[in-house]
Amino acid sequence: MLTIAQSSEFLPGSDLTVIVAMVVGLFMVSLLIGGLVFRSVAIQRAREETRRDLAAYVAEGSMKPADAIEMLRTEPGTKKPKAATAVAEELGEAVCAFAAKIG
């Protein structure tokens, strides 16, 4: 069996340090990649659970399908749907045009 003391006979001290640094670096990179994969899986699982919950609410009639669609279009980390501003502007223009017609 080869021990560290015996391997230092084959490798000078600086080479052994380089090898240890590379092993530690690879270990840290693998931990980072594993953490990122775990985070991605957790986010995807939460999104799917939200979709299932919204589908159940629509199926039982406690939520309108349009409201569920609006919630699904919401970007993560925000409270407004992706196109909420554009829709609100179009709706506001349509209401103003309608009010001008009748008024």
C-alpha cells in the first residue's frame, strides 16, 4: 500500500500540493453543481405543484380559468403577470375610447 510518506519520495512537495489543491477544487466544484441541480429540481417541483393546485381550484369552481391563467403567466419573484402592463394599457385605452363614444 502506498502512503503519503512514500508518495512524497516519487513526487516533490510542490507536486503533492498541486494534486491536493486539484482534488479539493474538484470536490468544491462538484458540490456547487450538485447544489445547483438540487435547487433547479426544487423550483420545478414547486411550479408543478402550483399548476396542479390551480387546476384543482378551477375544476372545483372556486377559481375562474382566466384567473388561473393569469397566475401561471406571472414571472417568478414578481406580483404582476408578464404582460400585465401591456394589457392594462390596452384596456385603459379601450375604456377611454368607449367613454368618449358614449359621452
